[in-house]
Amino acid sequence: REGPLDYLTLDYLAEVTLSIMQKQRSRDPRAGYATDFVQLIERVLPQLVEKNVKVVANAGGVNPHACKDALLAVIGKAGKSGVKIAVVEGDDILERLDALLQQGEEFRNQDSARPLAEVRDRVLSANVYTGAFPIAEALGQGAQIVLTGRATDPSLVLGPLVHEFGWGPDDHTRLAAGTVAGHIVECGAQCTGGNFTDWRSVPDLAMFGYPLVEANADGSFVITKHEGTGGICTVDSVRHQLVYEMGDPQRYLTPDCIADFTSIRLAQEGKDRVRVDAVRGKPPT
């Protein structure tokens, strides 16, 4: 409602969330997804249709088809025909886990190097991260809402960029730039003052402006927010979020690429406008 928007991206999944959703699905085969996402779509559906805003979210959790069915129900109830929904599958490997172990995949713990077999009897949920290209493919098929399971947080933004700019799997530098863009905005208003040491200096905390990515085909982009909203968008507010959940700064791993966070260049381009460029990327592991 605050201004122009092409894509709305929403990240619902922490890793512990998946285990909670898996427990919910074990009790009810229709459960296991983010129910508040369905409520959100029901509330903003008239604006989505009017403005033709596309939505990408990993709200499907461990039961994306049940989430899709719930979305179709509220869309039908609102009388809005022609809203296409795509589901990206492939992340849930719980039923394939034993076969993969038998084939020699050890799934060693990244910290301790212990094989998964030691705790297999306690495993209730098993998901791999999916990337941006299935999301881009869904958008290319005309989907207005793309629903995924455990897609990576940045891929929700990178997918639309791949779709819009035609980036390929070998465009590692541009993919890394889009990954950085997705990482910056994945936690919503955290980069516009919500995850900020100097929070006392942030104006109008009650009306945070959610971040916008103004992206270019060369991989450079600007982080900003709609005019008249609260919060701030400065080099400091952006870099506070940039180092959140980063891991090795030279090897930010995704299914699509490796992003080198030591290469990122930030510059204040104007009031509430931060330009990000010079991101380097490498092929995925």
C-alpha cells in the first residue's frame, strides 16, 4: 500500500520451525505449513490482483500442497479467478533418507563430522535446501504465487531476478549479487533499523518501512524503502543485517553459488538509499 511493488517475498522458515511443522503434520495430514501466510494473502488479495504483485514465499513448510489448497480456498471465496499458484517440490527427503544412507551418503554433521546413522532413529524431519531456478521456472510459467518448502532464504529474491534478467546457472557473480540482496532483505525490516545497535536513533519504530530491492541486470542493486515510512536505510543499518547468520564471509554457501561477502561494496546513494555492488561469486559446492 505504500508504493509501487513488483514482487513480495516472505521467509517463514527457521530450521526449528520445520521440526515443529513436521510434528503438526504427524498429528494432522492437512497441517505443517505457515497458516498466517494464508491469512495474509486473504487480507491483501485485492491489492495483489489490482497491482499484479507476484508473491514468493517458503510458507509451504513441510506440506506445501496443503498450503496451496488453503490458498485456493481463500482465493475462491474472494471470487478472484485466474490467480495461478505454483508449488516447488523436492526439499523433503525424509522418505528417501534410508535409501540414500544405504547408497553410501553419510550426511556427516558439519560441526562434529559424525554420520547421521548415529542418530537416525531420532530423525523426524529431513529437508535439503532448494535454490532460485525452480522459482524462476514457476514464474516463467505464469505463476502469481510461488510456494516452496525449504528453499533458501535468499533464493526467494534471487528467483525473481533470474526470471526477470535471464541469468543462467553459470552467472556466478550475478547470482552471488542476487543472493546478497536476498540475504539483506530476508528478515524484513531488520535492515531498515530493526536489527540495529543504535536503535534509539531510528525514527518511527511503530511504522517500519519494509526494504525494497531495486535491482539491475548487471547484479548491482539499491536497498531502499517507500517514502514516508518509518525506520532508516543507511550503510550502517544494512551492514548490521549483512553480517547476520553469515558464517565464513568468503564462502556463503547456497545451492546456486558461493557468495564472497568480503567483496561487497556499500555506498550511501541518497536519503534511505544504499547502493550495493562489486559482489564476487563462485560455482556452488
